[in-house]
Amino acid sequence: MAAKDEANLPTSQSTTPAYPRLPRADGDPGRAQCTAPSACQGTYTAGNLDSAETARLERRIPAFDFRAQDRLHRRSEFLRIQREGVRVQTVHFVIYAAAAAPEQGTRLGVTVSRRVGGAVVRNRLKRRVRECFRLVLRKELPTGTSLVVIARTGAGELTSSAVGEEVSTAVSAASRRLTNQPRMAARP
């Protein structure tokens, strides 16, 4: 009896939709469809892409990058720089600079206490000092210099440009004093 029922079935099968949850084709049928790409949707060209970088054969590090190797991480590093380095003091910052191994590169450590302000103010000030280091200070310091910036009371109210100017002048003075000082054996 099953063979008799199958004899009356059509030979063409019904096509199932690509997405069974969507009852119709994508798009709004009442809206005019644009077939030409808009002005902002131009063709993609690989004009300024480096083929080696695209293939991930080599990793280029931008000159203005701020990586984990550029930071001071341990308390012992901060204490060594404060003990052995030169000190320059401004109204809102105390800056210590010390020579380190040249292969370590120029590194930065920032300390902001609760006296400066709440967490938002402290983190904003740290970001501003890091940005100043990333854009300006790294070029001013000799390679292999470790820098510690300690914020004092009132530094949280400064604008970005004021932070940059004050820290930059203090780092310039510390750099001059550091180059005149005899170089000590750097500890790892």
C-alpha cells in the first residue's frame, strides 16, 4: 500500500529556505533596494598594507607604542630607582631617573597616592603621564633609562597639557643631571 501512495507524489521536491526561521527573503519589500555601492563603500585596495605584516610573518611595533616592557612592574625596581637615581621636584610631581641596562629600553613607573584624589582622578592622571611619556619623554631620555613619576597633591586638577609641560621640563632637567652623573653598573 505504501507504493501506491508514493506514486501520486510530484517528482520535484519543495526547496527549504536557507534560514527556516525567516519566513521571507532578507530585506524590506516595501523599501527601494539600492544596487550601486554608496560613495563611502568604495572598493577595497591593499595599497598601504605591507604583505609581510598581512601574512603575519613579522610583527612591527609602532614607535609610539606603550607595551608591558616599557613599564616598571616590581616594587624593588621603584625603590632602586629612588635610591640610586637623580631626583627632580616640581610643584605637582617628584621625578626620579636612573640608568639601567640599555637592552631594557626606556621604562616608566607612575605612582599616584590617594591624597591626589579618588580612583577616577588617579587613573586619569596615570593615563596622562603615560601619554606624555609615549609621545614626548621617551625621545628625550637616553636609552636604558628608568623613570619614576610620583604625583603630589593637586596634580589631579591639572589639564593634560599642564601635566605634559610640567613633567617634560622636570624630565629634561633629570636627563641633563643623569648624563653628567657617572654611569653605575645596572642591576637586572
